[in-house]
Amino acid sequence: MSVLKLQGKKKRFGQTVALDGVDLSLERGHVHAVIGENGAGKSTLMNIIAGALRADDGAMEIDEQVYSPTDPLDARKAGIALIHQELSLAPHLSVAENILMGIEESRFGWFDRKKIELRAYSVLENFRHPEIRPETPVNRLSPAAQQVVEISRAVAAKASIILMDEPTSSLQQGDVQHLFSLIRKLKADSISIIYISHFLEELREIADDFTVLRDGKSVAAGKMADVSDGFLVTQMVGREIKNLYPRRTRSIPGDVLLRVENLSAPPTLKSASFELHAGEIFGIAGLMGAGRTEMVRAIFGIDEAVAGTVTIDGRTASAVVGKPALRVSQRVGYLSEDRKHEGLALSLSIADNITLTRFSSCSNFGLVDLRKQRLQAEDVTKKLGVRAATVRLPVQVLSGGNQQKVAFARLLHQDADILLLDEPARGIDIGSKANIYETMAELAEQGKAILMVSSYLPELFGMCDTLAVMTRGTLSSARPISEWTPELVLKTAIGSANMASEFDGH
């Protein structure tokens, strides 16, 4: 029996058609996968169901009764909870206050803090993260830990329908399995889930049914067990993708463009040394929190280093004096894993974001030539397949995946010789990943040096020439990718073969 039914849902944002007739039927106690490229309308659809947006046309029913929420509170009263792709927590409040926001325990009009924290703790036990304490302010947590809090909030609301928009994008593998176990418990309690993910292996493990969206339309639906991955990908992108990872000629490394020696940035990064050559894609693996991101940030000068040297194009200097402006002048580009808070200026246009680190290419006497800027931005957005009616749109109106492509497009426009990429393909669809991987291969072919941090082992093995592993703040020696196996990476990352399941390899 359908607990939620949608027919002909449409939504337009000015010139942009986000939904152009979507049908979906969610069965009670089922996990229903919504699959599609970035910009296909998935998040817009979730926001309409959750009451954050109102559709222009179409109908919705819950238990065969008309459902038309006026706001998120209205949807929440109807038993619907949304786990956002972009975290929507109150950073100044505690973990417990975020989890129980709106359903807090009170006595005589005063919050009962002890009961709130105990209830939050009972929900957090599902994820076995002792470091996430109910009383801890959310702004002290890592993005991955904040994702756990976001998921816990939906669980605490005891919703009958839970919408999960890329819930595992910041989780390591142990947490993914905890989440899947929790989902199975929810299904057993007749709770229904709409689940968005770009990882088809996740959907195979957890989803019963699927709907594919393409260009705002529902183009296919059915049982997950009845279709192949190839069928789903073809329906998503409208074409067949045979090779996700491009074929590359593993040539002899070129000159050393970046040398890092004994880099240290306490408390997380203890020691890192490596060389990065022209034409090389160098992968960094490791557990979440092991120091991978901190190393890249220290190299670029965002986090303060206390020791070590950085040599760029033959010029050695103390890592302590490195600053982002200096690195940009040295033709170093950086892609942050946190596009929302660091990677993009969300209120600025696509064109402004893309040209931000190289305004000189489209300005005269300090004034931006808007026509030249538009043409340059259109050139790189077309290459990466950014879905937008115009490059004058603010970045904040784009889907999360298209925002990621804009952040990557800035590096293309910057024309950096050394690219520091922290999770470059996180949260984007298969077709977009293929575009970014192909672009990375082309950049390496042109002699660019690429350092890539990734939590996804197939990506590292598919793209990298060499690989090193970060373990508790210390970087291992680099080896050619042919000398690594997934098992060896796991053992190196955790220092013990008995704990391999904790590596973020989903």
C-alpha cells in the first residue's frame, strides 16, 4: 500500500525548470531510491515533500488523503522528516539541543536539560560515537560528526516517512553500516524512507524500489532487484557510460613541482613528507580524522603549520610562512572538502566564483569586463557540464553537485600548476564524476601535478599513479599504485588488520 503518492509535480525557479512532471509512489516499510544526475530535481522534490518549497502543479497524498504542506512544521506534524544534503544544524547549540529541537522535554515551561541529554544519548547510541557528547556544541564537531547529528535528529522525531538526501556523503564505512542497520530497524517498524545517493552499491544494499529523474522528469521506476546498474546509469544520464575512469598512460614522472618535508600542524597532523611530480596524480588515503585534510590545508596555508618546509618549483621556504595568497601566486590551486562554508561564495554568481582567484584574466584597469568574464565562465562550465540557465545565477540556487563542479571550474580557470583536491568528486552523480575524472586526466597529461585526497578506494585505484596513506597524523611512504591493494591500504590506515571495517571505503 502506498503511504505517499506524487503525481505530475512541477516546479520552476524563474527560467530554470527544476521539476517537469514527477510521479512517485512510496510503499509502507520500503526504502525507495530516487536516482538522478545533479540538477535532475532530486533535492527540489525532497524539499517539496518536506514543506520547504511549494510546487507549481501536481498532487500529493499521504495514506490516500490530500497532502499539501504549507511549511516544514506542517510536514513534520504529518510525520515527515528530512535529512538535508547540506547540513542544517544550529552550530551554536549543543548536540542534544539540535537533535531534539522542537520536541524538547520541558517542565513548568523550562527545558529539562537532563532529560534532553539522556534522550539524545539514547539516539546517538545507534552510531557508537563516544566523542559525540550530547552537551558538546555542534560547531566543535567535524562535518562527518555533524552528519551523524543530523541523522539522529530525524530518528528522534519518530517520523513515519524519512527523506534522506545523500546521508552518507560525510560518513566513514563503519557509520554507513550503522546507518543501514538503523534503516532496517525502521523498515521493520513500518517506517518508509526515500533515499538519495550517488553510490549504486549503497542502493543495491538498502533500497527496495527506485525512481529515476532526468531533467526534472521521472523517466523510469520499478524494483531495484529487477534492473542492472547499466540500465540505471543509462536512464540517469541519457547515454551509456562504459568507462568511469579514463585510460591513462602511466609515463615516467616529470620534474618535482611540490616537495613537502616534515610538515607538522598539531594536534592532528604530526608529520608528512612527499614529492609531487609534473603529470602525476598522487592519492592520499586514510581514515576520517587521520590528518589528510589538515595536511592539505597546512600546505595551502589555511591551517597554521609549526614545522616543516614546502618547496614549490625549486624554491624552498618554511611551511610556517605559507599563506593562501602566496600559494595562489605560486600557481597552487585548492579545492576544499567543505564547499558550503569554504569552497564557494554562495551569494555571488557562478561567474564571480569561477574567476575569483584570477580576476586579472577578465579585468581592465581594476574593473571587471563582464562580457569577458561571462565568456570565460561559460567555457569552463560547459566543459564540466554545470547545469545552469546562465552564469549570472547565484551559486546558492544550484544543486550541491553543481556547486561542486563550479568549485572545480574555478581551478580550471585559475590555471594552477599544482592542484590540491580534497574529495573532488564527493556528492556528484556518475556522469559528472566521469567529466571530472576525464578533466583530471587531461590536466595531468598537460603536466599539471595533482594531489587528491579521497575516502573512496575505487576512485583512488582508478585515478592515481602513486598513493600514500595517512595514519594517526603520519603520512606513509608513497608507492606506485600497482604496489597497493585495497587490503594493504586498509591495514596501513588503521595499523591493524582486525579493524579494517572502519575505513571509509563505501
